[in-house]
Amino acid sequence: MKNRSPFHALSPSFFSGLLDDPLLFIRVPPPMRNILVDCGQMDHLAKRTLKSIGSLFISHAHMDHFIGIDKFIRSNLVSPKTIDIFGPPDISKKLAAKLSGYDWNLVEDFYCSLRVHEIDDDFKQIYILRGADRFKRRFVETVPDNSPHLYENQFVVAEGVLCDHKIPTLIFKFSEKPMFLIDEERIRQQGLIKGSWIHHLKQYISKGQLPVPVLTIERRNSSNPLLCTENEATDLYRKIRKEQAVSSIAYLTDIGFTDHNLERVQQLFQGVTLLVCECTYLSSHLEKARRSHHLSTSDLNQLIRKLRPKYLLPMHLSKTYLGNTHLLYEELEVPPDCQLIKLPDHVAPEPIIPADTPHLMF
């Protein structure tokens, strides 16, 4: 029997194997556009998948997390949309440097634009790179903000904080917004009668506007209806909504196992539903992990015990373990209330060689 997804709106897919460059794709219901986390090697992703993405979250600009940005922009170039990109400080400068290497003598007004949000501890800086302007980097504004909040739409809230990987690197959390659910017992306790007003209330809570200026609600044992304005409608929903658990996805890659990083990870990820986490080295190579600011299996085991995720997806294992990747899963100590998700070594097709191609006839 197929397991029921813990998510009601989001649908995560991991487009990488255990040893490949990590690519986390999060499908969001229409009319919202989808989310991609990191963009390493991505030639195996269909163009229609890349065109469906409206927000891109980059942990840091190491090649295995950033080299695919050219492919991503190429797939979205001929479109008048604006794509939001979230990354660490100076990510817009690195993006502009990459794009400046191309010739832009043939430019159209309908090329896409990139709105880049650089995340720092106490502020966020926003830049715009417009395709019609040959992707020149233009400063927009600095927003004082020390909260982890990065982005949201009607289905999801995205958060991120900086950690240390010898350079600033971002870790991300994507939480579903609660569904509109009402508790019939609470409606009864409020002395109200179910009716079309519930639909109108849902429209207001979901879209932020009332289809009518005032909600008119019939009340039990009274001929006088309850009249609710916008502010009162919000308060009413708070009184009759059904409590529900909110599912979330955590994405953690390329951080050192330091007290500073651990504190930030715990604050953001405690009780997360799905933990997508790097595990670059086995416990026998702990010194390598420390020197390169990566996590080992022993580090991940500690994180699992602290965070208590319901699902665990280890990824980004070092390619030095090719042929021995089973050792990773043998070293993990997954508690009974956590489900381990295993990846194949690779999901991308193998590179072709000349012998694989049709011979040219001369």
C-alpha cells in the first residue's frame, strides 16, 4: 500500500542521486510557480520543469551548487516573467559576472528578469538583472530585517539563515501554510449556523478579500444575524478553525559542525517533517569533514536525535565512496519514529562517448 504523503500542498522531488550535485524541486499548486533549491549540474532536467520554476534558492556559489544557473536562465530566457533568486551575500555579483561572459547584442524586451535577494544576518539587499537590459546588475534597496523570513505565497513560507562553510552558506526551511479547516463543534459552541458564509470566509482567509463587504451569519436561537467586517472575520476564523499540524521541508548542505551552526540549525529546523541533509563523509573520515567544513555520519546522527524529523533524506555523499555508498546507510542511527529515504548513487544519465553516437558517413 502506498504511504500517504505528509504534505497536503507541497510535493518535493529530489532530482539527484546520492553522489550527484544536489537539486531539490518543490512543486507548488497552481497558480503559484514551483521552487528549486540549488542548481548544480542539471542537464537531465526537462526544459518544461525549469520553466515552471518561479523561485530559486541558492545555498552558496560553489560550483556543484551553482554551475547550472546558466542552463536555468537559458531555459527561461524567452519569457517576460521575473524570477526571484535568494542567496548569500554577493550572489548577485557572481551571477552578473557569469552572465557578462556572454554576448548580448541581440536582446529582446520580452527576455526574463532576475530579482536577486542577498541574505545577511541583519538585512537583505535586493538587486535586479533585467534581460532587456543585458542582465546588468542594478541595486534596488536594502531592507533592514533580522528575521529568517524570505518568501511566501498562499501555500508556503520560505525561511533561511546563514551558516559557516568557510564562506557564508544558507540553510532553508519551507513550511506549508495551514489549510482552511473549520471545527464544527467550535461553530456550535459559538452559537452559529453553517451556511454560505463559510465559503465567503474561506475566500477571505485564502485571498485576503471578502466577496461581500460584510459576512452575514445566521445564529442559533436568534433572529438577528451576526455581521462580520474584515477584521472581525479574521477573529471569527481564529475561534472556529480546526487545529492542524503544519508540514515542513528542511534543506541543509555544506556547513561545518560548529556550535554556531548547530544553534542556528536547531532554531530553524526543530521538529521538521522532512530533513534533506548532506552527509559528505563517513565517521572514519571525521578529520576530513572538519577540515572541509562538511558533515559526517556521526554528525548527522547527532542532528537526527536533536531535530527529530519524521523523514530523513541523506545526500551529497563524497564521490570517494563510489562503490561503497551502502556504508553510509549502515552507519546512520535512525530512530524508530523517523523514516529513512534512500537514494540511488546517480540519477543523471551516463555521459556518452564517440562510440555511442551514429557514425558519420564520408
